[in-house]
Amino acid sequence: MANDASVVSDAAPSGQLAASSRESRIDPNANPFTPPADSSLWRKSFLLGAATASYQIEGAVHEDGRLPSIWDTFSATPGKVLAGDTGEVACDHYHRWESDVDLLASLGLEAYRLSIAWPRVMDAAGQPNRKGLDFYRRLLTRLKEKGIQTFVTLYHWDLPQHLEDRGGWLNRDTAYRFADYADLVSREFAGMVDAWATLNEPWCSAFLGYGNGHHAPGLANGRYATQAMHHLLLAHGLALPVLRANDPASKKGIVANIGRGTANSDSAADRRAAELFEMQHNAWILDPLLKGAYPQDLFELWPGTEPLVLDGDMQTIAAPLDFLGINYYFRTNVESDGGHGFREVPLEGVERTQMGWEVFPDGLRDLLIGFSGTYRNLPPIYITENGMASDDKVVNGRVEDTQRIAFLKRHLGAVDEAIKAGVDVRGYFLWSLMDNFEWAFGYERRFGVVHVDYSTQKRTVKRSAELVSGFLEERKTRGS
Ligand code: IFM
């Protein structure tokens, strides 16, 4: 492969890409990403895409009538984000979206998961912001022209600040405002979206945002976390019928980040600790969605945090889903805290990523198989995020992200094992298409399969992306 083929985009927002240079450059036999011959990944129906989120890539936070979000406020607060980074410019995707779509297409990725910024498309009175809507219309139109499937998340954490000023997710009214927002965008973009996800990772919004304050809006109170979760899930449940009415042909679902917890010893207390870890990470979200009830263990773990739930809420929340998006990153090893809870015991000598997260693909397989046993009504699954951060550097125009290549291959192997065990997994999205604003860690942590030089906005395709792309090319000819 020509060395300069990995550099496909320069600083010009509308720069043309050397897209055609990406074709058939990987020798399939020498591609370390290529899955085994019997892998489900060879099925052409198994969707392979990449994901991003609005606040993490768009920038242009003051442009075209966009209102402030809670992440603008939080990141502008000293001490909240590493190095004082903010999403003000990010990857400048708002201006570079055309070349970013060309890049996605040049890699042969089949689907793109993006999110819409609520504060960009709706004003404080609930009226549409045409300029913001037009941005997404152009983006979705171009993706369709390129034959790329669109998975659109409505809420990837950028709550309009004016709603936070009225209580944010602690205010039940926010759930109804979310349904209005879902109504607006699904009327606008009906027919342009393959799959709508209402929320991304409600665990993070509720627990990190309201329970421990690591994320916006930065509140730290257990009772707040459970109430915020209830209103987030209610927002999801209120939005679902709206999406179904406005855009009947698309799939509708939600995205949950799931966590694997393992016990530090075989003692009954440590095994219970691991159960509790997974209960608060997974069942807190999946039980209301799929069983219509919160796990009672939650309120034993966090006594006195029962949220206010009104009649009918749980039925609203448990409306049937067309798909469940699963985001998976790592496992947490725990022991009993000696009381009714758990505490983390980091394992020594295990492989970790730039985030310090353990590389543990078996956790993904085991959770998927476990869910299919626990939830009889488990809908088809898409792995809507998986990936890792590494301190990637461009050297002679190339980025050799060796750890990521092995990470992706092993996690896709785990997905394949789950499929072979009977779990209905239909696709997988790399997190992320490009390096971006990693929330409280700012720009230091690089999750992209495309490197971004934040001083020039130059995009450089990493080796991992070249290999995924080479595999997709090969699948077109050899796949079933
Ligand atoms: O960057 C985030 C993303 O926004 C949500 N899921 C986890 C990713 C990595 O931390």
C-alpha cells in the first residue's frame, strides 16, 4: 500500500479526498483483522459501521442559533475537564461534514451512527431552528446518497442548558420536552433514518451526571441519580410512539452501556458484590425497559433512593423495542465492601488501554449470552459502540495502532461467539470514526480509527481503519 494513501483529508473543510486510492490495497491473507472463515462477520447482512456524537465532533457551538448545552457549561467550569478542553471547536465537523462523509464512504463503512444536538435544532420556546435542522438534513441526505445506513441518536448528553436551568432530568417536564423534540426531528427526517435511538447510555447521564458529578451537569446525589434515570427512561418511552407515528419504516430503540463485573474471589460475599455491580450497571436500565420494573436490589444497594414513579410510567417505559444498542468497553473486578455493597479491586498484570480500562472481550460475550437468558423479549442487538483509546501518533504520515487492531478483532470474535450461542446480534459500530472530545478527559484520549490533528484538523486514517476497510472490501467478493 502506498504510504500516502492513509492520509485522506487535509485542513480544507470541503477538501476533496483521495477516496479512490483506498480500494483493494490490503492483502486479505496478510490482514491481521480478518476474522476466521467461519465467523458470522463474513455475512454481508452483519452491518459494520462507525459512530460519533454531536458534542464530541461538531464544534460550532455558537453558530446558526445553536443554544448552549450542559456540556458547554460544564466544560467551561474550571477543573471539570482535563486541560480545560471544551467542545467549542472539537473536530470542526459542522464545517467539515462533507469531507468526513467522504472519508467514511472511502473506508467502505456500511453504517454511520451520529447524534443530533437538541440545542441546535430547537429553540427555548420549542420552535424549530431551521439552520440547525438544515445541517442534519444535508448530512443525512449525503449519507443516503453514499449508500450508508443512518443510525441516529436523539440524546447523546447535550441537554439544552435552559432545560437544566429548570431542573434538567430531575424535572419530569424534561421528559415531555424530549418527546416534543423527538416529534420535531422525526417529522423533519422521516424516511431519511434507518434506525432511531432515543438515548445514548442513560447510565452515564444519570449516574455520572447526577450521581457522582463526573459529567454534566455535575450533581452528586444518589437520589438524584435514580430520579434522573426515571425521567430519562420516561422520555424514551414517551418518544417511542411519536417516532413510530412519524417515521413508521425505521427501527426504534435505545442504547445502553453495559458493564461486566467479576468477583475478586469465590466467596459468597464477593460473588454477591459482582452481582450487585452488574445489577446497578445493567439491570437498572434493562429491567425497566424489558421487564417494566426496577430491580429491587437497587434500593438495597442504595437505600432511600426510590424515584417518584407515577401510575402508568413503567408501562410507558417498557414499550416494545425494535432493537437494543449495546455499548461495551471493559470489566470491573469487585469485592464485597464488608456491608451491602461492592468496591473495585483493580487486577494486576492485565492489558489496559489509554483510559486504564481492562481489555476483556469475554465480558461482552458473557453479557450478551446472559441477557438472552434473562430477558425473553430481548430485541435484536446492535453493538452501537466498542473500541479503545490509545496515545496514537502520526509518524511519517501513518498511525500504527496495533493494540486497537487486536482489540477490535478480539471483541468481534466475542460477538461472533455470542451469535453462535444464539444471540441475535445484527451489527457493530466502531467507537469512534475519529478522535474527538472524550468528555471529562478532553482531547487527550484518542478513540478514533481516524486520527485528528486538532491544530490543523487534518484527518489521518489509522492502520486499524485501513484493515477494517480491507476486510469489508474482501467481504464483498468472498462473503455470504
Ligand atoms: O466517548 C464515549 C461515548 O460518548 C459514549 N460511550 C463511551 C465512549 C468512550 O468513553
